Amino acid sequence: MKFAFCLFKYFPFGGLQRDFLRIAEECLRRGHSVHVYTMEWQSELPPGLTIHIVPIKALTNHRRCLNFSAKVNELIQRENYDLVVGFNKMPGLDVYYAADPCYVAKTQTQRLSIYQLTPRYRAYAQLEAAVFAEATNTEI
């Protein structure tokens, strides 16, 4: 099978990142092809993985994440992947590896309600809805 794995950033000491790498290496061990789409890779490149660094520029992190999601979806449509796996919340995933808590629920209990009016909140809530909304077919 040909997999596309998507994550915002790879650095060797994050829990989500370590999970991603173990899963990707196991896929390779089983003879599958693994392509990784990320904005940043902070480590040596592991053998066997095809890493696609997607350069995204924006003034804010949440805008970078939105732009990355849109660009990756565009790039993935050009290829013939059997499965698209996301390690961050974004549209277009077949499978989402749930390593992070629910953003909307967390902010509703840990932030003032005015925070929900910010562009940051709207961006991350939009990315989360792309995974968890009833109309999506993403497997969690």
C-alpha cells in the first residue's frame, strides 16, 4: 500500500512524533510505501521514508496550519495514495491518529468565552471540525 502521513512538524522528542515514527517504520517493515508531508523536519531523515517538506509562510501559527492543510490536500490529490493518515487535525484524512485532546472542549473549560472570537480559536476549531464533524468519513 502507498500511505500519506501528515503532521505539522516533526521533532524527535514529541510524543505524537514518536508515535508517528514508530507507525511509519512498522509500515515500512511490512513492505508499504510511506510518504510524509510536514512543514518542518528536525532530525536525521530515516531511511525508507519519502519526506515532503511543504514550505508555508504566514504571520501566525494557526494560519500556517490552515495553509498547510490546504496545500497538503492539493498535493495529495495529485497522487494515488491508498490511505491518508493525519497526526494533526486537518481536512482530507482517511484516518486520524488522536494524540491530542479535543481543542474546542478544552478551550470551553480552560479559557474565557471571549477567546472563541479569536482567529486562533476559529482556525483550530475549523481544523478539528474537519475531522470530527458528522459529515466526515474520517476514521479515528
